[in-house]
Amino acid sequence: MSDPILVTENLEKRFGGVVAASEISLSLYPGETVAVIGSNGAGKTTFVNMVTGYLKPSSGTIRFRGRDITGSSPRKTAQAGIRRSFQISQIFPQLTALENMMMAEIAAADGKGGLRATALTDTRMKTGRAVLDRFGLSQHADARVGTLPQGVKKQLDIAMAAIDDPALILLDEPTSGVSVDEKIEMMERVIEPLKADDATLLFIEHDMDIVTRFAERTVAFYEGKILSDGPTAEVLADTEVRRYVIGGVHA
């Protein structure tokens, strides 16, 4: 087995006297697709926020490609090759889908020559259109994003995170707010291009049908700790996971 791309050791996050995450030790390997499940408040988003620099761990370490990135800023984490999407899409509703992609390109290039070196050129338009096409969004290129369906906004948010081919992408509830009929098709359009780029993918999800269909491995969180970690079918069949996680996953 190849070396892990991400390793967290005994991560803990406290907010005053409240422990939001504790003893989170986890390794992700290149090319994996991993689901994270757990009821609200289980520590899932806290974990993603620590890995991506939006929260500084109270203790513990995070290593990416062998390098300690514990406490790095979101910008430095992104530049290292870790990107994310959010439960609430981080997009510019007044801009078109193509303009959003071009803004994502500028953000990805910042730190590699600065904003002045990344003007909105024809080259960037071509790149933006190419990424939109990869994610099945080319027909929305010139549409104002605020007018698009929720599922399309989610796809766009993830496509923007995938700019510059990051090695690790973390998705926070990618199907939240998306209709039941749209979820599977939306995930297929997201997973296919990411896997084609050999990206390692971790996604937080409440829909067990989505988890079963797309995740080869699942990590179950409960009360800020990892309750179970392994092949998806085994984790979902685990007695404690079924009792404490799946039973309360929509709580």
C-alpha cells in the first residue's frame, strides 16, 4: 500500500469547556473515496475545518504528504493541494458560472505570482469552460448563478474547488438541499471528473444511499470521536454504528 496522503494524530478541538472533537487519528490514502457519517454535532465538520485550516486544533497534528500543516491558514492549506466545498455553497450569485470559475482560477493562482499576473484573459476563459464541461455544467456557463437550481450550484461550488487539480478534496454535505431525484446524478457528475484526476476524496453525507453507492470506505463519528472506520458495507452493518449513528443521523 502506498504512503498515506493525509495523516491526523490525536486531533482535538475544544471551545471553552466543550469538546467538539477528540482523539481523531485518521489516514487517507491516494485515490480513496471516503464518506464521513454522523449525526449533527458529531464532529464531522469540525474535523474538516481543522484539516483545511478554518479551525486551529487545540492539540494533535495534521500531516499532508509527509509535511506538518497543523494550524496552517486556509490559503496555505489550499496552496499545498487541499481544497474543500462548503455545506452552503461559496459562490458569487450575481456572476455567471463562467465568471465564478474564473474567480476561482484567480484565487488558486494567488501566491503563484499574485493577482496582477492572473488577469481575466482568453486563456482563463478557455480553462474555465473546460472545467465546467468536465463537471457537466457547460450549458450553464453564461447563466447568472443566483438563478440556477440548488444541485447545479453545488456542482459549481465543487468544480471551483477542483481548479488546479488538488490532490485532496473535502466536501461538506455535497447533496444537502438537493432534491432526492437529483442527488445521484449530481454525485456522479462530481465523482467522475475527480476520480479521473486521481484525487483523494472525502465527503460528509447524511444520505446512506449516497454513502453506499459512492464510498469505498466510511468513517463514522459519534460524540466527537471516531466510532468505526473501514469498508463501507462493514461500517454500515456495525451494531454500534446502526444504533448510535444511523439511528440519529438526521437528528
